Amino acid sequence: MSKVKKLFGIDSLYYFCESNENYDDLYLEILDQVEEIKGKFEKKDVEFENNDIIININDTPLNFLGKAEGFHWFKDINEFFKIGFKDRYKNRGLNDIRVQLQGIGIYTIGIKSLVEFINVELLKEYTTGFNPITRADLNCFIQYDFSFVTKEMFSTRKKQYSTISEIGNASKVQTLYVGKEPFKLRLYNKKEELKKSKKKDLMFEYFLNNDFNIEDEIFNVEFELHRAYLKTFNIFTIEDLFSNAVNLFKASMEDIRLIDINSLSNKAIEHNNKHRANTLAIWEEIKSEYYLEDFLQIQLPLSRVKRAISIYDDYKFKLEYIALIRKAFINNLNIDSNFLDELYKDAKESLNKTTTNKELRKRYTEVEIINKDGQIENLRLLEDGNLIKPLRTETVSKLQDYDLLVYLDKTKEKKHLSSRDKHIYYVALNEATKRNLVLDITPNEAQGF
């Protein structure tokens, strides 16, 4: 295997979900939720935006995106996926539910985990389990500079693939397209594409975790494959795609080849006769090494996926904050910037308060003692004149997963020293078990009994 770094995967996936006899109830519930929220704005003669409308399906909040092609479209709060719902009695030639998996979700929680969450948790009682595929993008991220490539360097087997366009400047290509729907190749500079993307940090972290050097060039070799093309390979469902994606990618690499122009005669170039040209070694290398086992094995338990779907970040805060302010206006609450500033100060101060409404009165004085060896020790001088050493505690619920596991290992080593140490260990163990970071076993099993 070459030393050139490569990451193989499925960059995006679009599919339908076949609805069952319960779907009417879901669709009417969605419309009711949308209209109820719209009604609150209209009643106050306040204009609303799509972002103001948030519905819930099986405890999963979804942001309204608008209507397109007869579907009401929504996205989850993290933009892991988009999902559309239509009236089952209109346009009966289409399935009622359409799903588009986004790169953020695919590279965060894994493509199989995302599909399982949508089919089992979100839509569990409204579908048959049959998922016809409509589009898949098979790709290879590669630590390689393809900026030297020109449109003349491609040889295609079929005439409908021969549409070629390129985007770049006088010195190098940034993006190159070969073909058109239902079968198209995109070869582009991934780092350039990410410069204006919201998922820049996520993708750079993904590359770093897979030993890429983000200072060097990273290109993406990607085939966009639509239903009409997939059918020619007997790929109709998601399961068909997962089983046949490797062979499909390799066949695509053969249908559109990156060739060595120097291996052609002047006559062949003049008559655009490129089929006898040698394939560039890097193209053959990508084709021969493509596999998806590691990519498809990235899978989380549904309980953790659901928690990931509801991750709170600055984007969600912004949406909630704007929605909350608009809700206040609709309900005739008197708020202004001064009032909001006061709330901000109150919130900041609350972070330093105890969990009770009354702050505990300090009954000690912080003092520093210098030991004989010169080390400084922080102690507390009580009102009765006694010196005590403060207990150091950790709030395990606030620790990151990695820090929690490190803390768990440390407490495990000390749990036999005292009943308090034992209690501390089990508090950490319970938190790690709740997050599915360790096996769910009984205390006796944990002690080896």
C-alpha cells in the first residue's frame, strides 16, 4: 500500500422511507405543529421566519426549512440530516418521506448510526423499513495535489460522460467536473472548499485524527451517483449500496480515467482518441485501495446517537435566543436591551453561586502554610482555631469523556483505601456507565466477585 494518505467513504446519501398506515397521523401532526406556531405570530401581526418554527417528532426537535417539490422540509439542530414529508394523496409516484444525510452527521456519528437513528428512533412507527436510495456520493479524500490536472487529461468510456468543466486560475485547477447526472465525477481542492464552510473545524479534526497533514494539499475524488445510474448495478436500497459500494467506486474509476497525456501520439490527441492512453499511477492506486470496512464500522449505540443529535452549541443557542426574544414580543412582554443585560449579569453571577438559594456563610479563613521542605500547602483556619485541609472534589457529570475515563482509573486505584474513596469510585463508574463508556455491570462484578 502506498504511503499517500487516503480516506475512503460515502460523503452524502439521499434516500426515501416507505410510509405505512400510520403515516397520515404523523403528517397531520406535523402540519398542526407548524400551523399552531405560525398562528401565534399571525395573531400578533408579527412576521415569522422558517427558523421560528420548531416541531417535535418522537422527542427530536426539527427546524422548519420551508416547502419544496411538495415536501415540508426540516433539519435537526446539528444539521446532521434533512428530512421532508409530503401529503400521501399527492404525487403518488413518490414516497412520502425523503431523507438527506449531511457530511457533518456522517463524519460525526457514522453513516450507519445516522440511518438507524432516523429509521428506528425518529420514524419508528411510521415506515415499513424499506428504504429506496436516490443518490450516493462515493469519495476518496487524498493527501495529494491534483492542481496540475486539466480537462484534457480525462478519458471517458461513454459519450454522456464527456461533459467536462473546470474552475481555477491560470496556474492551477481547484475544481473539475466530468459528466453530468446521473453519473458525475468531481475532483476538487477540499481545503479551498472548506474555507467558507461551517464544517471546516469538524473536517480538519477528522483529517488530523486520520494522520493527515492539514498544512499540505487535500483533494477529494468524488463520484455523484443518482438512482438511474445505481439501478444499472442493481442497487435499489441502502443495504444494496453498502454491499456493493466498493465495486461501484472501482467501476466508476474505470469509466472515467485520469490519463498520462505523454503516453499518446500527437495524432491520437488531435483526434481526441484517448482510450489507449495509460492511466496515471495515482488513479490506479486509489482504485485498487478503495475499501469501506473502517468507514462503515464507525457506529454508535442509539442512546449515544440520540444524545449527539441534541448537542448544545453556539449555533443552537443563537436559534433559541432569537426564538425566545420573538416569543416575548408576541406575548407582549416588555423587554429591552437593558433588561437583557441584567439577565446576562444574573446568569454570569449564578455560575459562582451554590446550588441553594442562600449562599453558605464562610466560617473559615484561607491560609498558606510553608512546610519544612519549602512546599506551600493551602489550608483553612476554622473559627475554633483548627487547621484543616480542604477536600478536593470533581463534578464527574461535567468532565469530558476522556477526562472521565482518566479520573475513573485514578479512583479505581484508591477505592480500597476508605469507604469515601470507594464511594467516589462508584460515582465515577456510574457516570461512565451512563455514557456507555464502560460495560454496564454490577458493583460485585466490578470488584471481580
